[in-house]
Amino acid sequence: LETLLGSGKMMVDRVVVEASAALRQHDLLTALTEVGGELILDTNVAELSSIGRFGGAARSAPWANPESVLTPDDLRPNANRDVIGQIARFAVRQGFHAVQAPAHVLEGSTDQLLALDCEATAALRRALDAEGGKHIG
């Protein structure tokens, strides 16, 4: 992809990058940024919170718990594992332009995790601002 991008054969405006792959793809992401591409971080929270998907590639996200799925307590503001803070610091340090909300796969508006997802998203906004990422959407 980096070769295609460098030769002008790959025109990209926006790329969603899974957290689990971001560090491995650093050179490509740098090249995309240099040509004006917008980088959006997929936090992999939905995958990391699901027993069926936790063991896959998402497991290498920087804030993954190597022992188990992410729990609602992991995503609360000021949680011991500070997943929200880790996401914010990573997004700022790696030069992302936007971050997808750290949300679960919800069954509907009555899902008990909806309130947590709203709280985690607001906490991520505050954490991004505190880490110098006010420009990150």
C-alpha cells in the first residue's frame, strides 16, 4: 500500500486504523498523513469486550487486557486500568485526527451498556483535551 501511495496510484482521504495494527503500520500511516490523509483510530473496544472476538487480532491493542475481555469497570472514568486515558495518549502520540467512540455492540437503546458508552465517550473527549488532543475529533 505504501508503494501504491508513493506512486500516486492510491488516493486516500480517510483511513480507519484498528488499534491492534497501528504500531505495525506506522510507516504507512506516516505516509498517509504526509499526503493529507485523515487517520481515524478504531479503539477495538467492541471486540475487546466480546468473548467471541477478544482472542483475535484486537487482542494486540495497547489497552487490551491480556487476561480477559474488557469489563464495564475498565471503561469507567478513573478506572484502575485507565483504558480511556491510554486511548487518548495513544491517539495524540500517534497523530490520529479522530477516534471512534469506545463503544460496545449494543442491542438497543435499553441496553445497560449504553449509559456506560456515553460516559466513556465523554471521558475520552476530556482525556484527549487533557493530553493535548483538542484537535482530535
